[in-house]
Amino acid sequence: MFSPPDLPSGMGIALMLGLGAVLLAIALIVRTMVKNTHDFVIADRRIGFGFGVGSVIAVWTWSMAVMMSSAQAFTFGTSGLIWFVVPNGLAVMVMVVFASRLRRQMPAGYTIVEFIRERFQNKPATTVMLVAMLLGLLAEIFINLFGVVMVMSVVFELNTTTVLVVALATVTVYSYFGGLWTSAVTATFNTLLITVPSAIVVLYVLAKVGGPGVVFQAVDEAGPNTLNAFDGTAAAAFGISLALGLLASTMADQTFWQKAFAMKPATMSRTFLWAGIWFYPIPLVMGLLGLVGLGLGVTTADLGDVGSGGIGPYVVSHLGLPVILVALYVLVILNACYSSMDGAFAALASIVAVDVLKRVRPNMAPKKLFRATKASIIIAGVIGGLIVSSGIDYVELVTTVFFLKAALIVPLALAIFWSRMTSTAFVSSLVLAIAIGYPVRQYVGELPGIVTLESISLIAAVGVSLMSRQRFDYTTLRSKGPALGQEEQAMLTNVRAGASEKDPVL
């Protein structure tokens, strides 16, 4: 039933550039809303419910959501799909608790690193958080770059260098112009281009192979537990670790905190709630492609160097579907990857502006700060391209990143909610959890590793904190002015004076 695709490589390039051209056109329109660095990184705190839901779904629907769901279903059957899908939406909805609390504590905030700096007034704690956020955002960029490379190599047999150059140039250019405003608007557009086309493609795939009944019967025959949704193998292999990592990837990710600080307070909580709910159909539908591959006997040898992460593109491109459907599927993947990358670029720009440039040079001229902030997007793109071209394994990369991020859950949650949490406890918790938990993961297993990591994290955070009599007064955070106060005040002055888009900051 499966046969190699015969699709011109030029078609793949055209899809990448065509989507980029549309998004660039949107970015150029949105650019008129961006007056200075404050607007570039926080969108004047005017992101409403519609753009908020769309942008959260889009940045969370990265290559992992549309390709890893298929990979885990292909590897573990229905239990792999369930363990992947369920924690994903919950991780977004849990942000309601953390975002509501921190937004009340620090209404003029920009970044989670800024919160740690003000909360602890401790350079090591701030530095650890800064490094963790920068590395996490870079990981998001090259994971999604890897997704683009994977789908284009499987479907169109394009080489890695070509795909990297085109994808990086495309996303970097349109992200460069509008910052968070561009990310919010293009992400909402991308959400529409992910949800409906993915459902259409998967319905055609199911019809092509004889319907869902045939697929599930074949999956049942593929192994003893492939239809057991509660099989513990998937939970031990990746499920529990991934669930905790996903939680860390929202509550400890500047991509989400940037949106939390930029949203209108009245709609922020329901924005995260509805984004989590509306996200569910996307990985669930795309995961069915993994079950099709499992049931119809695709092997890892068939997938070649891309591994199980390439099962979705392999099924769609090798089933003999009409070219228009294959192109539609590729656009779904490109949309997911592009929107997540521009969200990561926008978040990284906010950290660079607030936690690097303004800390190193507090009196930097607004125009120079604006240019330097935008330049960080280009630098991050180049770094991401170099890492992806190294040939690192996609699935292993994703699971490792999420495992390490899980170390942030306990110390960050306690920093937000517990006044007794100290800077020494924060640093100790992170360092000891990773130093002990990661080797256990590597040499014993995923489940023992994550249990060790979280246990060490909790014991260190609470134990070290209780040794001190310190208590933090959260009300002091409310009195802090905006880190980009000069730019924000300039913007307000210009608005009151009826300034045009020829603002001198630009």
C-alpha cells in the first residue's frame, strides 16, 4: 500500500516560501502597531481573548504536538497517544493558577527572569534562571527547525542545508518586524491553518486505508497491548516524565509568561483555559497517523535516519494521496513550526531586552535598544540552524529537553507561592536535581530518573528554605515600575500627543 512519493523538490521550497510570504505581509501590516521596544516585547499589554487563545494554541502546537503525537502512537499504540495528548492540554490550563498569581504580584512585569531577580535579589539565582530560559527558548527554536527539516526530507527529499536556510530566513525576517504583535496575529492565523487542514488530511488517510475500523483491528494485531490505553509501558518510558516536562514548559517558559504579562488581565485566565481545551483535537487527530503506520506494518527501518518522528510525513506521502492533500499536510507542519519559532523569537527578544541589555546598559538609548533587541532574533536563528545541522536525534532531543525542564517545577512554583523560599534553596534545588536525576535517567531509566529529579528538587527546596528564617513580602513587587519604563513612558507621551507611526524610536 505504501510507495515512495514522486514530488518535485521545487514544490517543497514553494510551500515554505509561499507561507513565509503570507506571514511577512501580515507582519508588515502589524509593524505599524510597534512604536518601541516596550511594544515590541509586550504589545502594550493589550492582547485580548481572541488573539490570546490563538497565539497560545499556535505556540503550543509546535512540531512536537503534530509529529511526536504520531511518533508515540506508532511506538506504543493507543497508550502512547493518550499519555502524550492528555498532559499537553492540562499543562496550558494549569497556567491559569500561576499566571493569575504572578500577574497580581507583578503587574508591570515582562519576564519570568525579572521576577526571579526581584524575588530573590540574588545574582546566582537570577543567572541560573536566565541561562535556563535562554537555553529553553533556543531548544524550542531548533526543535521546530528539526520538524521542518524532517517533513521536507521525508516528503520532498530536500537536503538539510537547503531547508534550514529557507526556513530560518523566512521565520527570522517576518519575526524581526513586529515582535509579540506579529507573533500574536500570525499565530492566530496559523491556528486556523493547523486545525481544519489536519482534520481533512487525516480523514482522507483513514478513508484510503479502509476506515478507522480496519486501522484499529490492524493495530490490535500488531502487538499484545497496542490497543490498551492504560498500558503502563508508555507511562514508564516517557509519559510521566513528559507530563511533568510539559508542565515545566508552560510555567517555566518565557513564551507563556510573555503572553501572560501582555494579556488584558480581565481575559487572561479564560484565555489559558480555552486554549488548553481547544488544543486537544490537534495532537489527537495527528496521532492517528501513527496508529495507521503501526497497523499497516511500517518499520523504523522504513523511516530511515529520521526515526519514529517521521511516521506522520511517511504515511501521508507514501499512501498515494492526491498531491493537494500532501501539500496541505506539509503546510500544517510548517504552520506549527513557524508559529512556535516566531513565538520563541519574540520571547527571547523580551529576555534580551529586559534581562540582558537593560541590565548591562541601563541608560541605552531607546532606538539602539530597539535595534539590539531585534538583532537577537537573527543571532538565535543562526545558533538554532547550527545545532539542527549537527544531526541530533529528534525524539531523544525532545524528551531530554522536557526532562531537564521538569527540574524547574518545584523551585519556581515555591518561589511564586511560598514566602519562605530562598535564593540558596532555588539554586540548590535546580543544580542537585539535574546533577543526580539526569544520570539516573541515563543509566537506570526514564521513570526512576524523573522520580529522582523531582524528589531531590522538593527535598532541597523545602529543606534549605526551612533552615532560614527569611520571609519575602510579595507586596514589594507591586511597587516596581516597568523595566522598560523609559520606552513605555515615551509611548504613552506619543499617544497622548497624537504621534504617528513615524515615531523616532523606529
